[in-house]
Amino acid sequence: MACKLKDYMNQTSLTVFLLMIIVSCRRTAAETQAMKISAIINSSTRTGKEAKVAMDIAVRNFNTISKRDQIFLQLHDIQEIPLHEAAAVLIREEAQALVYTEPEENSIQQIAEIGNQAQVPVISFASDAIPQRFKSLQWPYLVQVSSNVTEQIQCSAAIIRSFNWRKIITVIELDSNGGDSGTSAVLSEALLGSGVEIEHRLVLPPITSIMADPQSFIHNDMKELASKNSRVFIVLKSSMSMATHLFKEAQRSGLMGIDSVWIVMDDIASLLHYLNTSAISSMGGVLGIKPYFSEKRPDFVLFKSQFMKAFQSEYSNIDNLNIGIHALRAYDSITAVSKALLQLRSGNNSGTLYNLLNTHLAEHFTGLSTNQINLHNKEQSKFSVHMLVNVVPNNYTDIGFWSPEFGFCKGLVNSSSRELIIGCGNMEVLADAVRWPGGISRVPKGWSMPSCGKKLLIGVPGRAYFEKFVKVDWNKSSSRGQPPISGYCIDIFNEVLKILGYPLHFEFRPQNCLHDELVEYVANGTYDSLVGDITILEKRSDLVDFTQPFDESGLTVLVTVKDDKSWIFLRPFTKEMWALSFALLIYTVLVVWLLERQTNPEFQGPWHDQLCLAVWFTFSIIFFAQREEGRSNYTRVVAFAWFFVVLALTTIYTASLSSQLTVTRLRPNITDIDWLRTTNAKIGCAPDSFVCRYLQDVLDFKAENIRYVSSEDKYPGEFAKSNISAAFLELPYEKAFLSRYCEDYTVPKDMKYKGDRFGGLGFVFAKGSPITFDVSKAILTLSENGVLKQLYENRFAPSSKCKASQNDLEDPESLSWKSFWGLYLFSAAISTISYILFAANRCHQLYQEGNNNADNKTQDSELDDACLSNNLVTAEPSNDDIQRTSV
């Protein structure tokens, strides 16, 4: 009985103990709240493995700190769960959020539909360039933790503009729905107004659709790219698998050589450290853009140590322990979800989980994958920063940074636990750090002549009005079936070809049409270029690109000449100088007359005789034939100053007159363009030239007064028949005309319209043609080394007689008094000073004579008074007095 009672008591105690345990567990479960998060990864990829380890660390860190709330992470492999079944899995697992870690497996639309069906937030690492305002309406549960593709494309556009590449080729791998995620539209908008043309768009299907033979498929596309001129390739969107095949085929096709440029976005640049030596060796010189994250922050250092231990423990067969951006995003996603759920459960916020996630991830949350960068010497501000990387042999290196606010920057420096961005500008600040494809350090041209491409069709004016510029001999035929083409413009183009440094396959196509029509042919693609005497005009520049001008252009006027020597002896001096010289002569005559008329006996007699003698005295000094001598020293000083003036003027006059008589001077019959306009005189111009329109629109000549002259040889006949009084030509044509007809025509100096300048003569290329820059550079080289001048002299060298005539066109002005005002002032000053001194001396003499006369008069008066007194005292003097008086 006692034993039974004992057994009963033991069973009762055990039951009570079990009940206590059950109650305690239920109480603990009631106090602990579970937060369920589902995640879909690809365990076969490196990014999937990193994301798994990072999320496990985030869950473990949160659960260690939080006692009441715990995260339960449910991982699913994308290879086990089809994407269209993911929504049902979320509903069944009662997950409060989904983290989709794969950035490139599916389109944004497919991922966003999962959240719409399960009505839970979906955090996606996939990136696109679709505006957020559109996605928020269509996919209200989508939260993106990804790179800003729009800013990366803007960065690539800034690189293109910095180096003036005019044509580019884009490469895009479509997603599973056949879309490009809006990248093409963003690039077109970023390049708007920069003059950059997208020459070709290479569209590749998803790599999964060509896995059977991707190399052959891409090889055919590389052949097509090799036939293009542009060598600037922008990979807007691509998986790493596609990129590996793409760059290997590009290297085999010669598209990774010198002067090529390859720019990739974050989807490739952020995965470079995972590539093996074989894959990265084919990408030498590639420039990558990826988001920047700081590795010096304490939270990153802590995470890195945790990650390396966990990753090595779980994947011990992988030696590469570098942390990618996707691992950081996975960690940040779990952290953000946990914080949002805690805030939602606290009751302090009435918003939804989706809104809280957006707030944490976009505004207030600073995670490992975000950055907090400061501009040097500025207040703290948060903005996105992208890092530029450059693939070098078997590795890659960081070369700088870019942000939309500050452009390209050299680096970051630490200051007071903050990072400051310094050395910002355009891409040129980083150009020295880049090693481009082919191993070159200079900036690539970004284009190349395709070896298998078609020839350039170069139009040539077939009906030139001045054949020394371009001459097409239609009566002959060359070995190629084309008429021979020669001229100054062709000579320059041939010299340019020697400097280019690469072969230019072309074919001349002469065409009998107006220059404006030829320009339109280039604009519409009929011709690739024009070589000839094409004037650079604003209207034409809107249609085509012009090279650097090889000859200046401006409006000049040709008129006939006259040769009149009747008054040539007056030409050495201007009218003003003749008048001033005559005035100085008269002034000197008056001074000489005033100085000599009192002391010189020869200046006695009537005043008109005295003036004539003074004139003769002064004028004879000019011929050094004076016989009269000045009696006054002042006159001699004045004569010396006048003699000095005469000596200088006669010497200069003799030299100038000799030049006038020795060299024939061409004098224009017409010297005023206003006279042509007001008298309705007939003027001539080339019918094809824009000059005729310029005469009407700008210079206000009437259309009925303008005659069209069809060639340079017809101008002499038109002048001889008096059909035209003047001819308006462009400056290069005027020089060419005067090199032949130099004796009978001239350009009036007063009719040279220095303000009527045009763009010059240049070669024409299609808009955006990369050859334009190289040809312009070659023309500058020809100008600087004197070859251009030599080519001009070979074609337009005038005869010795014409050289003299052309020099006469620059007839120097007659000598003006402004060149000799000091000489005139010297003579006039000497004459004036001499006369003042003479007058002062004369006044002094007159004053002395006046004083002497006064003294003499006083003595005579005293003597008379004494005599009168003596006569009154003694009426009759004695003999002795008479004798004394006589003595």
C-alpha cells in the first residue's frame, strides 16, 4: 500500500512539473514575437552565396540584441522554387517581407508581381532606369535596393563629352521580357544637345536563350561592329556571363585595340573581383562605374570580420574572400526590415511596412552599402558617389570618383571621422590614371577606319569659277574612269592624307551643282565629305561639320585702275602738311622782316620791297641759294632753325617723290562703295556664291543692279564693255584673280570691308564624323610647318611685275604733319623766342637812349642859365676874360 502511494505521488509530481514547463514555455512564446522574412537566393552563384552569409549575420546580430522580437529567416533557392510560385510560398509561410537577391535573373516586372500577389513588400536588388513615379503606381509593393542606373549612365555621358567623342555604340542585353529597363532612353536624354550620335545599337538576347552556342552568336555581332567607324562602346546592361563572352569575341575581332573605349556599368564593374585570370585578361582597358561604399567605417570593419569567418566556414573551398556590394545590400535589407517591423509594432507609427521600408532605405537609413561623403571645406551633406575602376592586366584598380553634384574627383581623404571629396572637375582630372585598351595612356580617338567598310564618297565641285582652287578636266579620263581632278584644294587634301597616320579609303565624285546643293548631299548621306572651295557659313554648319579653315574669307571689291601723274609732285605730302609748311614759311618771313628792317640797309625803302626781300631771303634757303646776309644775330638763329627744317623736308620729299616716279602706282577709278549704291552702278558677282545674297540683304544693293559673271575669265570682258563698274568677290578669289590680271585691276583701300568676314574655306564632313577633328588637326599642322603657304605660292605665285603691282595696292599714305610736328614746333619756337629777345633788347636800347637824351638836355639848360647871369653883371668883358673863354 505504501509503495502504491509512493508511486502515485511520484506520478503526480512529474505531471505537475510537466504542466509547469508547458505553462512557462507558453508564457515565453507569448512574450517573444516572431518576425518572418523570406529570401530567394541563387546558391550556385557567388552573389547568392554572399547574400546568404550576410543575411544570416544580420539575423544573428539582431536576435542576439533583441530578447522580445526575433527574426525567422526562411531561405529559398531560385532553382528549387519557380518565380511564378514565389507568391504562394510567401502566403503559405506568412512572410512579412521578401528579399530577392539576384540582380540579373529576371525583369523588374516579374519580381514586382510577386509583391502584388502576396501583398507584402518585395526588396529587390535588380536595377533599372525606369522613373520611380511610374513604378510606385504599377508596383506598390516593390522596394529597390540597387544601383542608381540613371546616374551611372549620366557618368558615362560625362566621360564621352569630356573627351569629345562624337559617335558611340551601345550594347544591351535584354531581360526575359525583351526590355532594356529604360537604359537607352536615359542615355539618349543624357547626350541630348552634346552633338554625340549613337551610331549603332547592339541588342543581345538574354544569355539563357543562347547558351547552346553564345560564342558563334556574339561573333557575328562583332563582325557588324567592326564595320562601324565608332570605337566607343557603352555596355548599358549585361549579365556577367554575357560580358565574359562579349569581351573575348571583341578581343578576337580587334575591337579591344588602340583607340577603342569600353565603358561598363555596375552590373559588371561590381563583379570584377570575382573573375578568374582568363576572363579578366580579355577586358584590359575597360572603364567601369560602380557605387562607392566606405571600407573604413567601424560597422563595416566589424561586419567584414564576421563575414570572412562565416563565409570561410561555410564555403571553405573558395579562397577569394572579397566582399561585394550585394552582400552589403543583403545585410542592409534584413536590418532595414527588422527596424521597420519594430517601429510598426511599437504603435508609434501608423504607416505601412512598405512606407517604412522606403523611409529607412531611402532617407534615414545609413547602411553598409550607402555612403556619407562630404565636399572639402563644405558642410556635411549626403549624396551618391560612384567609383571609377579601370581594368589592368589580370586585375583592376580604382582611379577616382564621380557624383552628379561635383563631377569627377581624384579621391577622398579622412578628416575628423568623415570622408571629404577633393580635386573635382571633368574627366580630364583622371585621364592620366587610365590605361585604355591596347595599353595606351593617351586619350583614345574613339573611332577607326573599318578595314572591311565601304569607301568614303567625297564630292568635288565639278564647275568651279576659279579653276586654280578645283579643276575637273571633263575631257580626260583617269585609270579609274573618273576625270582628273587638280587644284589648290586637292593639293591640301593630299597633304592632309600624309599626316593622318591611317589609310583613308575614298573616291572623288565630281558634281556639277551649286555649293549649297553639295552641302545638302552630305547632309542627306549621298556623300560622306566635300573637298573644294566651300565657304564656312552658319546655315551650312547646321547641316554638316566643317574642318579648320585652310584659307581666310572676306568680301573684297575689284575695280579698274587709272594712272594719273599730272599732280604727282604733290603726293609726297598731305594737303595739311603742305598748308602747315606754307604757314611756317610765312611766319618765318615775317619774323625775318621784323628782325632786319631796322638794322639792315638792304631792308630799307617801301614796305612791300622789304617784304619781298624777306620772302626771297627765306625762300632761297630752300634751294641753298641765298645771297643776302642777316645783320642781326637773331636773324642768323632763325635762319639756322629754318635751314634745319628745310633740310629735313627736302630730303624726305625727294625720297618720296623718287619712289612715286620710279614705281607705277595703281589708282582705282572708284573709291567709294556708297557711290556704287547711290548711282545704281552695275556690279558683278558669281551666280553660285552667297555673296550675291549678301549684297542684297546686308549691303542693300538692288537686285537689278547685280550681274552674274559665270567664270573668272569673263570679268575682264564685263569691265571692258562697261557692263559692270565693280566686282564683289571673296578674298581668296580676289587674290587668285589679281595673280593673273594685276595691271588693270585693283582693290580700293577704302572699299576693303574689314568687317565683312566669313568663316573661311574648309572641307565638309557629315555631322558627327570623327574624321573632322583629325583633318582639322592636320590642316593646322600644314599651316604651322609652312607647307600650306608653299602650296598657296605654287598655285597663286604672281609674276615679278604683278608682285610690284600688288605692292602698289598697298600704296602708303602721303606723309602727314603728324610725323613732323616736333620739327615744325622747333622752328616756330626758335623764331618766336628770337623775336621776343630782339624786341626786349630793342626796348632796352630805346630806354637807354631816352635817359641819355634827358641828361644832355639838363646840362644844356644849366649852361644857358649861367651865361645869362654873366651877361647881366658884366656888360663888357676884359681881354683876359675873352682869352679864358676861348680856352
